[in-house]
Amino acid sequence: MEVKQKLEGRREVRGRVIVMKKGFLDFHDIKANVLDRVHELLGRGVSLQLISATSPNPGPIGEVAYLENWVSTISSLTTPATHVEFSITFEWDESMGVPGAFIIKNHHHSQFYLKTLNIEHIPGHGPVKFLCNSWIYPVHRYAYDRVFFSNKAYLPCQTPEPLRRFREQELIVLRGRGFGKLKEWDRVYDYAYYNDLGSPDNGPNNARPVLGGGSQLPYPRRGRTGRPHTKTDPKTESRLPLLCVKKVYVPRDEQFGHVKFSDFLAYAVKSVSQVLLPAMTSLCDKTPNEFDTFKDVLDIYKGCVKLPSGPAVKKLRELVPYELMRELIRNDGERFLKFPVPDVIKESKSAWRTDEEFAREMLAGVNPVIIQRLQEFPPVSKLDPEVYGDQASSIRAIHIENSLDGFTINEAIQEMRLFILDHHDALMPYISQINSTNTKTYASRTLLFLQDDGTLKPLAIELSLPHPQGKQHGAVSKVFVPAKEGIAASVWQLAKAYVAVNDSGYHQLVSHWLHSHAVIEPFIIATHRQLSILHPIHKLLKPHFKDTMHINALARHTLINAGGVLEKTVFPGKFSMEMSAVIYKSWVFPDQALPADLIKRGMAVPNSSYRHGLKLVIEDYPFAVDGLEIWEAIETWVTEYCNFYYTSNDMVEEDHELQNWWNEVRNEGHGDLKDRNWWSEMKTKEELIESCTIIIWLASAFHAAVNFGQYPYAGYLPNRPTVSRRFMPESGTPEYEELKSKPDLAYLKTITAQFQTLLGVSLIEILSRHSTEEVYLGQSENTEWTLDDEPLKAFGRFSEKLLEIENNIIERNKDKRLKNRNGAVKVPYTLLYPNTSDYSKEGGLTGKGIPNSISI
């Protein structure tokens, strides 16, 4: 510490600034370093000015100070992206009190990443810390001053008077002007429709409807980019070339770090199917683009698919820099597209085919959020009969009554023993369009019975198609029941495959994309536009928004776009996103709370004598059991945090930033649903606590539950096929005879083809990997994220609770009585294991861990 008295009332105050010089993949940006040194030698350095938070005088801004010894501190022209510490000396007038903000100006040629400013000692106060974590571009890129605030939270009404105008001006900057193309140095958070998925200039087959802005295809808003519209369709935003992923606009501070971005670019390159397709299809030994046996499928995990040779890989090498090629070639030195063995087939190569495992994955697999308790038999439809005719189920008592372990159907319903996996209503409106492509599939209903040992057994599967004379005539359905031998067993296996196809598509489009990625983005945009970084709710939510806007933008660029990986690998194909928009009509924000969701699906009943205020209908429901513990921990943490800053309901109602935030979420971010009566008024602490708890739950635990199990369960695609290519064989046809004589071949000819499998498995391997930079729930990137002691203590209790939950999960997975925790495949349920205890930064395909945010 060095504090020297200069003039009366003025002192030299020392500080330390930590920056990172390099940007995205700029591993050898020599030119920028040289030019920065020239600017520094010409006296054009990096300046800072402190702003008082306590001065009674107007204009409380200190003298300009500069980062010291830039040239000697940046010792190498090719220093990799690492943190560098600089000293700085401020002249500070004691009459100005305590600094609460500072202005920074970068007079260099290129940008740098500002981590922190720590002032060692302010007389009469002590140290002052600023957590910045922001890219600083050269001063000519901004029409305003870059301002950073100390890590102290203030409600708007409590903001020190000298800081108020800076707080308000910063929000104005972040909202932008609402028009114009946004550049990489812009920091604008704004809304747009999903009008960037199609490329109509490349022909009508590449056109896609605009999602959002109407009642027919409503959708959450995305971040605006301001790119020009296409020539063919003035409503569609133009797209960037597929390999220009670095140029996709999101606010720079929302973009991945350099390591994670390199990882993601590797995924993007893998997704350029038009580059790989010619070489990949030539790899088949017997029949083009087909697996002939299950052994052929297993071979892809043994390195039998080698790096393609010839023009395709030459073109790939030209397009991809070395840093990305090393990602495409696995870290363990194995060959391209040699996939790890998925957990579902590690212990047994056939257990996935059992009825027990088929049912168990509805409770403990990658999509455990759909199953419902059946409360009416036969199952009914909510589709409009004037449009779709009679869509009631054709499953009858004769199909199931002998499989209820002595119960009648009415008794089984009353005893809460019957359950349904129902994809009928969601898919039926689009089945005709989907089946007009190479896909041939059904809308399915699956009935299940809860046995005394707590496991489910399938009772019947209904596969339905629209009536051939028109959808207004209802559905044509067939019902299949379990069988163990002969052709009936092969037919039953195929019926389960069609259900898996339905569930895989719904999972990827709705449970995963729509209900986590898409619905969270409007909250992120509104938070930055309406809640100052000084606001306690901004500080609470910010860790749960990290990287989400960027992963969503990259998904629109390479995954969910016209001809993207999702359309190539999931059965709804070109209708995928349109179908998800129709499903969004029924989205209800309060029902995203786990207790509300379980009660709505009939998987729990309210009961105040039970923990969490509800009783699970299936006691061994791993997702729900673990999830409720996580939910309660988040809710307790949020409650303690909010109660510290808001001591009355009036404070919530009178917080104008908070009210503007909630109004914008409702009227802009989720504007297509703004007239729904389920929106809270945000006038009480309870409404605030519930809303923040839901946001954190969706961004952390819910996303983890539906994302990181993808490779463990669906990495072996026969277990969760994403496409079906032909209908159930009819008796008397060659396909039926093939099913009799070669059931495995018939199964493989029905489900996902070889290239789609390779592409799909490659995708979900990347999506299922934890980053080496992962920050898990209950962890913080900086332990001094706030100056307020009570919230820090509450966060410590939250972390301790999560460690306790980790132990609970380990013990439950050891309990042999809980048969749904491991199943026939012997894969323990760890998708909601918080991993708060893990600071190793190893990442990988762990099948466990709840990241703070939707970051992949």
C-alpha cells in the first residue's frame, strides 16, 4: 500500500487493474500488440477517472490517471490470452469521499478485457473493489463514456445521488436506438422475432416462417442483430455464411471466452454436413448409408469410422484453422468420429431393449418431464374436434385389463397406478406434413402401470395417423401390447421405437430448446435493459445468464436454421421450429416451478404434511426427488436474498426498475402471451421470489436435467432414435417378412440412417460435455461479488445445502430398493447432482453437474 500526501486534501491512491489482452482465437495477433505499443509510446494510453459516490459537490469526477508501464508489462508480442496486472495512481481529493464508479477510456488500437480494478486504500474508508468483466474497445467506437460501478448493490431509490445519472445513462446505452445493424463493439440488448432461420434467397425450400409477432406462431423474442432483410422476403432477416460464426452478433460481454468458443467452433465444423456428406456416405461397407447389424452401430464406438479422405477433408482442412482441428481430433489422440461408449450400453449391450428400461427412462432418462398420471380412461384429446375430428384414444379395456396385477381399470386410476406418455396432441397437427418428407412416423400414446416395487411397466402403445380422407375425420390408430416372442415381440420393439422417436423430437424441440433456451433469453435481455448492474436482482440473476445469448445465437446459425443439424437429425425436419411455436401457445410461466409442474402432470398431489408441501405419486421418481431438493435450496437462497433488500411489499411495488423489467418481460420478451391471465402483477415479495426462483431453476437445474443426459442415453441411437423412415410393416408385405426373418435389420432400416446417426451423435456428444470453464450451482466466479455481508452468508448456506444434496443423491443411488435410480442398464441417476464440490475444471462427459446457466 502506498498513500502519499501531496497537497492539503489531495492524496495519491494506488490501484491495481487486471486485464486480458487477447480476444476470440486471436492467438497470434501481433499487429494489434505492435500498434497498441505505438499508441502507448505516443501518449495515447488507457485512462481512468474515479467518480465519487458520497461527495456533496456537483460533478464528483476525479483527475485522469493512466495504466502504468504497458509496454514493459506486456512482455511478449505473442503473449497468449492470459491475465495481466497493471498499476495505476490516482490523485484523489478527500473531500470527494468514497469512489463508487469510474470512467475508462481506451486510446489504443485494439480492445482488451477488463477484469477488475482494486483500489488499495481510500483514506477513512479502506479498499474499494470493482468487478468489471467487460470488453473495452477503443474510445472512438463509443459515443458515450464506459462506466463501471463498485460491487455494492443499491435499489434505485437508495442509489447515492452522485451515481444516479450514471446508472440511468448506462441503461439507456444498453437499450440502444432500436434500429440499425449492430457491430461487435455495440453493447445493445434489444428484441427481435425469430425471422432469421430461413434463407428464402436460396429458394423456397430454404424459406421458413417468421416465429413471433402473432397468435398463429407465437414465440419468445431473441436478441436483435439488425442485419438487413432478404431480397426475396422483406420479413426475413438475412443470414451470415455458415462458417462466419465469429461474426454472429450478440453483445460482446455475452460471448464465450476464447477457450469455450474454440470448443464450440469445433462442433460447428462437425455440423457442416455438406462438407462431410460425400466422404461419410462412402464409408459404409455393405449398403449405402445403412447400418446392417447392431454390431455395425457398436463399431462407431470402436474407432471404425476413420477420418474421411479425399477432396472433402482437404476442403475441411482449408476452412478450419489448426486450433479447431485439434478439437475435431479427440483429446486422447483417437481418430475423428470415434465416439465414447455411451453409459446406456457400458454394462450391457441389450438391457436398453427391455420394457423395464423403456419405462424407467420416462422417470430418470433425458426427458423425465413429460410423463403424466392418467386420470381418465380411455385417454382423451384436447385438439379442436371441429378441425381434427375425433381424436380420442382407441386403447380399450381389452388391451390392458389383464396386465394390472389384479386391479380393475377404475381401481388403478383411483389408486394412482396408471400413467401416460402422451405425444398425440402435440404431433398430430403436423403428422401429415412430416410424413410428406422422407420421415414416416406416428403420433403416439403410451400407457404404463405402477407396480408394487415402484417401477413402471408398459401396458399398450397407440400409434395414430390422420384419417386418409382428411384430418377433420379424426385419427386412424393401431394399438400394440407387449410381447416376448416371435413376430409379436419384433412388432412391439418397433412400436417402442416409434415412441422413442416422438419423445426424442419433443425432447429436443420443446423440453430442451423451447422450455429452457428460448424462454430464458427474453429475461436476459430485459434484465440488461431495465435492471442496472447495481440492482440486487441483476446481481442475483446474472450468473444464471452467462453464455446463453451466445449459445442461442449460434444455435440459430447452425442448429435450428433451415437445413441445420436439427432439421437433418430430428423427425419433424423443416417443420421443427414451426411445431415448437404452436406448442409455445400453452406455455405458462408459473407452471415452470417444479412443484407446480409435478402437480399439473398429476405426478404429485398437494399434502402439507409432506416435505415441499406435496406427495409424489411415484416415490421413486429420481428427477422429481432430486429436483425438489434442488428447488427448495434455490427457493430458500432466493428468499433470504430478496428479504435482505426488500423489507416490505411496498418496496417491490415502488421499485421502478423492477416494475419496468417485469412489464418488459411480459409485453416485449414474451409479448405474444402478454394477455394471459397467469402473469403475476409483481407487487409482493412472494411474487418476486417465485419468479426469480423459476428463472434460476430453468437456467440451471431444469436445463441440466434435459441436456447432460443426452449422450449417456441417446449417444446409442437405437435406444433413442430421432427419425423413423418407414411405417410399421403390414402383414403380407416384404417388410413384414423381413421383420419375421431379420428383426434387427428391419429395426435398423426403420430408425435413423447411418449418416444421420453419425451427425446426431456428434452433435449430442458436444452438447453433453461440460466445459472446462464450468461454474456449477452454488459456486461463484468471484467470492466478492457483493459487499453486503448477509447475502454472502446466505449464499454460503446455499452452497452447503447443495453439498448435502450431493451426499443424499449418492446414498439414494446406493439404495437397492430404489430400482429406478439405476435400472437394468446400471446407469445411476446423477443428472441433478449439483457438483458444487467440484473445482477441478476438468469438464467432459460426466453425466452429472448443474451449471449455473444454459451455456451449451
